[in-house]
Amino acid sequence: MKYRNAINSIALIFLGFQHVEAQTLNWKTIYEESLEVSHPIKILSLEKEQALTKSKQAQGAYIPKLEVQGKAAYMDSRSTVNIDQLNIQFSDRNIEIPDLNSNLNTNGFVGTAAAEASFLLFSGTKVTHLSNAALASAEAQEALKEKAAQELLLEVMTLLDQYALLLASDELILIAQENLEENQKVAEKAYEYGVITSYEKEQVHLAANELEVKKVKLNGQKQLLLSKLSQLTNHQIQQEEVEWPILEEIRIVLNKDDEVLRPEIQALNAKLKAESSLIKLHKSWWIPQLQAKASLGYLGVHHMNVKGETPLPIQNSPIDFRIKNAYLWPQWQIGVGMKWNIFDGLNGIRETQIAQMEKQKTEHQKSEATSLIKLEQEKYLIEMQTLLEEVKAYTLQASYRKRALEIAENEFKLGLIKSTDLVDANFKYQEAKMEEIQAIFKQRQSIYQQLRAKGSLTVSSLQSIIK
């Protein structure tokens, strides 16, 4: 029984470790969560869906349309009939019809119904060009979405590296504090033996206090970075939940002559395609359109009364008759219609000219963007190479400062130097070490920026270079 309980306990502990491990966040999971939360990316996705829907809407012009309508109404009208006297010559007789001035009252029920089907046979190429323009717009939105995703990935990596920089600084302060604690003990003994003055002893304590101040500032900066990460992922993130990146230099080989793959250029190419389709659309203003149409109609009157107020000259009595039911059914119509804009007041030509100018503007934007992107790539390539050399220099400098600190600590114990010299050596080592890790941070940032400038800052590209 004890053996079984021990096994169960081990299993529970193992499952607990698995649960903790499952909750660990790394740069990839944080980025994926940020993608799901990002409002700009959601808006671009909706704009892409809108463009695709517009394309389907344009293609829907070829779908047959069926319309049914009907009306039933009660009619009550009053009309006036004025006829001057007429003389009609018939053979050798002259028939005289006196003048007529009478009001007619008409009332009854009227009903109409119709079913109409229409089918677009040929749109004059307008549907094709409008649909192609919408598809190109969707392609542009997808490229802009990729641009936003890469910028979000750059932001996430920058925040994580900044936090890793603060953790490295925190560790550096901790090591310095441990060294100063030992030096404080030495200073106390040296003061007791009269080797150093009270001022020199206080200088060592003051250095320890300054480290505490730095530590408090670092904690505040770390909390701010955690808040920014929490805002990106839409849930609270704690330091212990994250697998922070190791702050070490990244080595990568980039060719400055690589083809430009920036999403901005892809979006401008798609915009040019859309504008070319719009130019073709406006140029097709004169092409006729064909439509087939069929309809079935009904017209009827029921219980219609027509009554006059003045007697007719011939029968000496007013009009008075009733229509019980009269209808026209069925009314069939089927055929093909054509609409041809022979002259539209130069509207189509003007719209074509405006669309052509819009395309020329986009071409200039693409040319400028291509030039700026090449300059940006060159800039970050030079910066990346320069920072690699800086990292080497700062690393060498930090090793010298560390050796100098070790010598100063030994000489302080022997009473060969003052406490102020020891404090100075300690802070110079901290400063050199901080410059080294900051140089590594900048070098990593230059890699991210260069990948973004190439348009290839993606999860797959980072997985191969980041540990």
C-alpha cells in the first residue's frame, strides 16, 4: 500500500509539473495571443472580407432575378365630360348631336398582379472588371495585414528583449551587492583597526545604497513592460509565467541584394492591379448591355359602377351601367433588351482620365517606397555589422574591468588602496558590463529591424536564429 501511494504521489507531482509547463509562455505563444487580440489586424481582416464580398456582389449581377408584385384597391373617381355640338353629314341627311356636359362617377375594385424574371446576358465587361478590382483590393488588404503582423512581432520581441535586459541588469546588481557586502565587512574591520577613516567606510555603505535605488527603478521598469505585454495579450502576465529570451548576440547571414518582399510593395502592386481594372471598367462605358426578361401579368376590375349626372341627348337618360368582372389574363411578355450609351456627355472619358491619374500616383508611391526600402535595408545591414563589432569591444572592456575590480578588492583587503578606489572600480565594472548587455540588446534589435526591412520578420525566420 505504501508503495502504491508513493507511486500515486510521484504521478501527481509529475502531472503538476506538466501543468506548470503547459502554462509557460514564450515569445511565440505571446505573439500568437497578441495576433488574436490585435484590433488593427482584425480590422484589416474585415476589410479583406468586405472586398471579397464586393467581388461576389459584382458577380451576382449574372444571377437571375425574380420579382412578384400585386395590388388590390378600391377606386372612387369623378370625371367631367364636355363635348361641343356635332353635325355629322350622313348621305343626304344631316345628323345633329347636341352638346354634352356631364359628370361621371366611377367606383369599384381594381386588382393587378405581375411576376417578372430578368437575367443579365452581357454586362459590357463591367462585371468582370469590377470583380477583378475588388479581388485586387482584397489582395492589398492581405498584404497590409501581413505588414501589421510583422510590426506586432517586432513589438513583442522588443518588449521581451527589454525585459531580458532588465533581468540581466538585475542579476548584475545582485552580484555587485554580494561583492559590496563582503567589502563592507572588510571595511568595518579596517575601520576598527584604524586603517581607514569613517568617511571611507561610509563610502562603501553609500555604494550599497545606490545599488538598492537602481534595483527599485528596475522593478518599476519591469512592471511597466509586464503591463504592456498584458495589454497586447489581453490577460495578466507575471514574470514567472514567461520563458524570457537569453540575451546573447544573434548571428545571421543576410544578402543586401535580395529581392524586396516587403508587404507594402505587395499592397501597392495589388492596388495597381485594382486601378488597372477600374480603368478598363470606365473605358467600357460605350459597350452595350444585354438583358433577357420575361413577365406574367394580371389586370382586373370587379363590381365597377359608372354613373353619369346628366341625361344623354339620344336616350334622354344619364349613363348608368355596372361591370361585375372584367380582367385581362394572362399577359405574357418575353424578350431581350439592349442598353447602349452612345454618348454619355464625356462622363466615361473623364472617369477614365481620373482613374489613370490615380494609377500614376500609385506608381510614384511604389517607386518612392522601393527606394526608401532599399535605403532602409542598407542602413540596418551596416548597423548590424557595426553592432557586432561593438559587442566584441564592450565584452573585452567588461573583462578588463572585471579583472581590475578583482585586483582592487585584493589591494583593499591589504590596505593598499582607499575605499573610494574600490567603489570606483566596482561601478566602472558595472558600467562596462551594462554597456556590454546594452550592445547585445541593440545588436538583436538590428537583426529584427533588418528582417522587417526585408519583409521576412516571421515566426519561422526567428525560430531558426533565437534560442
